[in-house]
Amino acid sequence: MKRILIIDDVRDRAAWLKASLELADYDVVGVLMWEQVDEHSIQAALADVIIVDANAPGRDTLEQISLMSKTLEKPVVVLGAHKDQHSIQQAMRAGVSAYVAHTIQGEDLSGIIQVAAARFAEHKRLRDELKEAKGQLVERKLVDQAKSILMADYGYAEPEAYKRMRSMAMSKGKRIAEIAEAIILAKELSA
């Protein structure tokens, strides 16, 4: 997590941040103003972490942050943030990995970035686990539906219906959910 993109409309602050990061051995791959921010400009920077100024005037900062965090899957650090609970909750929902509402010193940056990277990695791991669990649930429902079709149409007992689907999946080099989906589609076609 050494490549940093800075997004800040205040040039002096961005210059200070860039210099502080470079002193801490980070590679600042770009400094953008909010008007320059879009998905392409962020992807082109090839940053590991994005540090943004939360006090950008006239922009929906949280919408942009959400894009960066979720679509581009990058940890986002928000500096100069508002201290109120509502703003903090909105930032967390937008996918912010670190939210700093106080003045920072150059020596604080490394710790903030490390925490943001760790929090982002943990959040991504949990999202991936949830996606996998949902996928498994969908597959389980397909298998159960296909078993019901085989039981009703061919009189198989549940273990036999499952065994036949599993055997076909192995012989065809497919996942059992794919076989279940084919059975369901065949049933729908014959109806």
C-alpha cells in the first residue's frame, strides 16, 4: 500500500500532504482536484490508497468516495472530515476506510494509511464471504428445486435424485448447480 493518490482542491494543503507522504517513503502517483475526478482518472493513477479532502465545495463528496471505494475497490482515507455522527455514519456507508476529523501531523499519515488498508482488506474479506454465502444459498435452492422435479417426475427418493444429479455433474465436468439449473430449465420448457 505504497502508491497514494491525493484528491484535494487546496493546492497548499495537497502540496504539504504530498511532501509528508514522500518523506514517509510513499509514492504519490497523482494529485487531482475534485473537478478532475472520474473513474478513468482514478484507475489511470494505479494507486493503492486514495486520500481525499472531505471539505470539497460544491461536490457530492460521498458519492465520489463511494465510487472509489466500491467500484474501484480502493481504500479511501478522508481528511478534514466533519465531526458530527451523521457525517461519520454516511462516510462509513460510502465505504471510507479511515475518517480523520482532526488536524494531522506528517508522522500520523503512515499509521492512518496502515489502518485504512487493514480495515479495507477486512471489509473486502467480509463482502467476499457474504457474496460466496449468498451464491451457495442460491445454488442450494436450485439443487433442492431440481431434486423436487426429479422426485415428482420420476419417483426418485431424495437421496437418489441427488445422487443422479451428482453423478451427471461429475461425468459432464459441471458443477451440481449447473445440472440443477438444466433440470429446472428442461422442466420449464416441457410445461
